Amino acid sequence: MQKLVLSLLCLVALAATFFNSTRTASAQGDAEVEAKFVAMLKNATLKGTWAPVAGGKLGGEKGNDSYQIARVEKGEGDKWSVVSVFKVQGREIEFPISCSVKFAGDTAVLVLDNVRAGPGSANWSARVMFHDDVYAGRWWETAKKEHGGTIAGTITRAAAK
């Protein structure tokens, strides 16, 4: 009986290995996956919630978190630029933010490391995952990791201007 169970386990493991190896996984540099990421963030609004993280504990969730993205532009390798839109004194200003984007299959992970983004003298770091018009991630002030939080929400697109 023990040999039969062991044989069945080996057969299941072998079949799983075969089926996993015959599937094609999208990865870094896959033009189709990158094109879907670009399309997802063209004229996009990211709307959701955020919550502070302090002392290793998640604080209360806050609503009405919103970000405007004009577009993302691919550079060399995994280097990208996220062109955000900010309203300043009644005018819309595009602000490019340099980052890396890594792909895990068809899921994009934006990596921001020690970048000045926005007003003030602080630099910021973040990891944000994008998949099927949903985003989720973690952000923090690079010099003070205690000043940060989580974000999550959905992505919608406006008609092209």
C-alpha cells in the first residue's frame, strides 16, 4: 500500500511538472504584457484607499485616495517613467517619475527607490502591483520607514484628450 501511495505521489508530481512546463508564462520584456500595462495606465485614474503603517501595525483605512496618470513610458530594460498629472493653482501639470517595472507573469510591479516625488525635501520608495485594473502596494519615506502606508484600489480610464 505504501508503494502505491508513493507511486501515485510521484505520478502527480511528474504530471504537474509537465503541465507547468508546457504553459507559456509571460515575463520581463514580453511586448504583449508590456503593451497591456501601458494601455491600463493611459489616461488613468487610480482611486481607492490608503492606510498608515506605523510600528509594524496597519492603521485605519482612509478613503478617497486618487492619482491621475497621463501615461507610462518604457525606457531601457526595466526602466520606466510614470507621467502623473497634478493640479497646481488651477492648472494641470504633468510630472514624470522614474521607476523600474518588473513583471511576474502578466502582473506589473512598480519599484520606486529613493526618488523625490512631489513637493518637499523627502525621498520616497514604493512597491505597487498592477493587475486587471486593480492596484495594491506599500509606500514609505526612504529616510523614515515609519512614515508610510499601504494603498489599494481600482483603475479607470478617461477618454483620450
